[in-house]
Amino acid sequence: MTQGATRSQTPSGPQKKAGQAPALLLRDIDKAFDGKTALSGASFRLDWGEVHALVGENGAGKSTIMNVATGVYAPDHGEVIVDGRDVPLRSPVDAVAAGIGMVHQHFRLVGRFTVAENVALALGGIGRRIGIGKAAQLVKRKSAELGFALDPEARVERISVAEQQRAEIIKVLLLGAGIMILDEPTAVLTQQEAEALLSMARRLAQAGHAVVLITHKLQEVADHCDRITVMAQGRTVLDAAPMAQTSLAQVTRKAFGEVKEQEPVQPGTLGGELLRLENLRVRHGAVTLDGLNLSLRAGEILGIAGVGGNGQSELVACLNGLLRPLDGKIFLADEDLTAASPAKRRKAGLRVVPADRFDSALVRDMTLSENLALTGLESGRFGPWWGLSRRSMKRNAENSLKEFNVLGGGPETRASVLSGGNAQKVLLARELAAGTRVVVAHSPVRGLDLRSARAVLNLLVASARQGAACLLISEDLDEILRMCGSAAVLNRGRLSPPLSGADLNPARLGELMVGHA
């Protein structure tokens, strides 16, 4: 458990006393979408002064029950009690007024605005209009209380993911949140950043706040949480159990059942070269890809490891046709795609699964039928754009959802309703459709539970065994080592020579991640 902060280090906030009513009590909650049950008699209890883990596989109901707590969804049945009071939460505004705040996986910040401007915008939304100067003072004061520095004048799009997360936390606290819900907060952080974030959560709890940690990382739960609630299939199957009396083996069985670990992928027979990058040079802001060379063969799964922010996103954008290289060539087999549009690359068989499945690939407010049809509109597969065949789109969706075992929704379900694992399977169903020759997958199992992660990785393996080439870009070394026959490291925009066999091991990859050695 993280050591406590001293009184002078503890952030200001609600100073609750032992014996008070629970901070948050959700009792016997039911919720369904399009006739599909998301929650069935689910319960959750959160006390002041604790860090409480909420665990379960994707689709278990974790995000849904927290969206009920934050007023995003109204329950079909059940009670929401905040600090001993029965509170009707008709909207997120009601939740903010009740002192409930949530930091989502996908931050609610305006990229072109500064940190201070984002705070002023949020406060203005609840009727507290302040100037940018005053907002900057609040940011400085709150960041000092939390034990880190954050420049209020920095534009959000130019700061790191960890700094954006801190800005989001400060914004939520300044909105008056005594109850803080953190949704997969360490999914995109380095180990050091994750430790800093979890230490901050502990300090908030010691100050009297109540903190919910939604996570799939069970070691974080053991190290940093006081109690745990486990959900499965929309029900609460382990209710507010003290971590000191709960084993991780028990949590795993309750949350995921018996799940075998991902077996190391045995390399198959490789075919000819499908993807070749020659001396690729890219500049995007402060990040540069410098003289990158790569060769990928049919049936191969090649890993690219590295700490985030070393050019991974720029490489994916360049391969997808969204970022133009300054120099170098991109070949698919013998076809030069360097200047090709994203649509032409896709038609040639180059498919990309980006790290951010919603902001860059799926449209939240579109149905699954519409999302699955997006890439087939230009070809006329579903009819002319002025007269699309909804019947054909629905039939395509039904087949894809069945083939990829997508649960929790049908063709007319909005993408925003799906769990992370099911949303990722929808994306793979679209990108691994007929004609796939090369798959570029960037952190494809980030934020997924054990079962969903295994299902997604197995889909990539199946694609490779059918003759496609797969480029797997990930910060997770275990994932790289289990999935890939060879792997290189991307560090400060430069790609190391690929490692394979006995040379492909955690120690050697770690050396290359620190600096090409």
C-alpha cells in the first residue's frame, strides 16, 4: 500500500468522519439498452476516505453502473444514494451538483485550449464564470496541493497524456467533486506515471474524498486499494470486500472465471514481403521519425516495442495516409503507396487499428450497422450514397457481429453503449474484412480485460495464419513476447534492428527502450 501523505501534503477537500453515511450507494440497479440487459440488480457501496476498486471483464457493467452514478444513464430500477440522501441524477449536471466527478479514459478536454481555459470553460458550464487569470491561479494552487506541477498556460494538445490526465483531475476537483471516479486511469501511462497517479488517489482518500478505481490491472488493486467490488454479466458478484482479506486468485475467478493465459504464438511459414518502409522520415511537432526501415512478410507478426511518445502514433498516421512523410517510401508488395490516400491504401489491403478506437476509428453516436458499413461506402457495396440499402447494411452487421462474437448489442445499437472489448471486436470485424493483406495494430488490447484481450489477439493471429502480415505496436513487453516471432524497438523516432530467437527477451528490449545499445 502506498504510504500516506503528511497533513501539510494532503489536498484540501471534504473532511469526512468515520461512521458517516456511505459516500455513494447504488442499490438494486437495473439497466437495459435495446432490450439487452446491461445491469441486473447490481449494487455498489463507496465509503469516504477509501480507494475502492471496481473490477470485471469488458461488458460486465462497470462503466454502465458508474454512468448511472454520474447521471449519464437513468436506471430502469433501483436507488442512487449520495452521502445518505436519495438523489435523482437526471443528467451529469445533477451529478456534479451532488459532488460526483469522473475522469474518463477519453479525456473531456479541448485540445486547442490551455489548461486554464479548459477549467474556466468547465466552471462556466455550472454557472461559476471566472476569468482565465483566476482559473490559472486555481490550477496552480490545486496542482501544488496534489503534489505536481502543471502549467496552466500550456495548450492541452501539446502536453503529455499524463499531464492531460492531471488537468482532467484538477478540473473535476475544482467542479467540487468529493467522489472521484477514475476509469482505467493507468492504461496509457508509463509505470512511473502510474505510480504517481495512484499515490495521488491515496492522498485524495486521506483528505476525505472517496475514490473509485476502475481497472483490469489486479496488481494495482492489491497494492493501492482498500476494498474491491467485482461485477460479472451485469451483476455484483463480490460486494465491497476488504482487500486485506481477498486474494487476487479469488478476484480473478469471480471476475473472469477460468481464463488460460495467452499461449506464445508459434511462428508459421512466412511468405513474400508485403510491407516495406524505406528511409522513412516524418516530422510532426516535436516528434520525428528518422530514417526508418522495415520489412514485413506474409504470415508474420512483427512487434514494435517502446515507451509511448517515441513516434508510434506518427508511424501509424503515416501508414494510414493521414501524415505525409518528408522523405522515404512506403510499399505494399511492389505498389508504391507513399502518396496514396487512406481510401486507396485500404483498397490495396492496408488496414489500420489505431490506439484510440473511438476518436480515430468508430463513431460513438452511429449504430454498429453504420460503423461497420463506413469503409464500404466508397465502393458502392451498400448502394449509391444517395440511396444506401439499410437492409444490406444490417445483414452485413449481423454476419460480422456473429463471426467476431460481439456481445452487448445488435446492428441498431450505438457504438457508445459497447464495452471496450466489444467495441474493439467491432473495429476488427471491419478492418479484417475481405482483402486484408497488412494489419497495423496499435495497442489493440489497451484497457481490455483478460478474456477480451485474448479474443482480440487471437483474431490477429488468425489473420496472420490466413496469410496477412501484422505489425503489432505496443508498450506491453509481455504482449510483444507472446505474440511476435521478431520485434524491434522505436526510441526517439529511430527503429532498432529486429530481434528474434534467444535475442528477443525482456532485458534486451529494455536496453533498447532506454537507448539504442
